[in-house]
Amino acid sequence: MARSQLLSLLASLVLLLGWCPLPAWADFALPPLPYASEALEPVIDATTMSIHHDRHHGAYVANLNAQIAANPGLTELSLEALQGQIADFPVAVRNNGGGHWNHSQFWTVMGPVGQGGKPSTQLLKAINASFGSLESLQTEFNKTAAGHFGSGWAWLIRKPDGTLAITSTANQDNPLMNLEGIERGTPLLGLDVWEHAYYLKYQNRRPDYIAAWWDLVNWNEVNRRFAAV
């Protein structure tokens, strides 16, 4: 039986039984946006969101799935577990696996203006201990994001010792990856500073995009991530 036929049969069984999960080696899937493509306006326009999610993120998922046949070890790993073992795989897995994970978190740490809540008491205490204040965190984050040369990401992470730090990674790398030169930690908040994330609205004005983006931050999700570490 072909692999696609087997997956179809298993999916049918899921619907019949109502509880049986798909196997770990099912293809990676593009998650839907947790809001409408126009929901982040005026900060991020609907056209940018649609292109970014459907085409860019969709391409990372498709390209990662194309690597499964040549890298059967992928079938045993969740997307998050893959990040911590990324050095064991070819660069195509690194680029597309990272792109899939990075964008999956990006959609969830944003939300419509005014609906993101605020940092929890516990998170704010950690922010104050590491940066002095929320405003100081934002200033340092903005500087890191604006100063990152070329394509990449800016991150707020929780380090293994429990402190918070701001860092950046190139291309589609992230702080979960077991790669040399990366400051490792658990990402709490990640901002995409690739030009495709903002160019239609902001052109080369990356600092304007970064400053406006704070209105979209979904602190409820950041709080959840912080508490789960």
C-alpha cells in the first residue's frame, strides 16, 4: 500500500474512532492563521499577511515535507523536537524546518490591536530583573531587531538559568537549534525582520515596522510560554 493511501486510511480511522492521533511520521502541515488576514491592520496589511502565511510559510512546509524521503529521521520528530536536533540534518531541513517553526510561533504571538493583554505578574517580575522595566526591554529589543543585518529574527528568550535575554538569529535559525554561535534558550517572543514581513507597507523603514508591531504582541501567549518553561 502506498504511503499516501495508508495516511488516508489512518485519517478515516481517526474520524471513525474520534480519539486516535495521526502517527508521528505524518507530513508536516501549515497551521491556519488564528485570526483573519486583515485582523492585524493597520499595523500589518491583509495582503502582506496572506502572502506571508500562504506563500512563504506554505513553501517552508512543502519543502520540509519534500525532505522526508531523503531524511527518514524526520518521521520520528515533532517540529519542536526537530529544532533541537537540526544540526544532524542537511541545510535544507535546517532552513525549512526552522522556517516552519519560526512562522508557526510568529502567528500566535500576535493578535488584533487591543486584544493582546499585558505581561503577567510573574513575567513582568522577570522582565524587571533582567532589563529594569518593560520599556527598557522594548528599547533593547527594537535596537536588536533594527540592527540585525539582512534577513532573520529578533527574540526574547528564557535562558536555562531562568533569566531573560534578547538575541537574534540569521535566516530561519532560532534559539532552540543545536548550532554553534546561537544563544540558546526558550523563545517567548519572536519578530520576523525579513523584508517580506513588512516591505509592502513599510518599504525600507524597518524601525517603523518594529515600533508599530508592539501593538500586536499577544502577551497572553507570551505569558503562557513563560509559565510553561
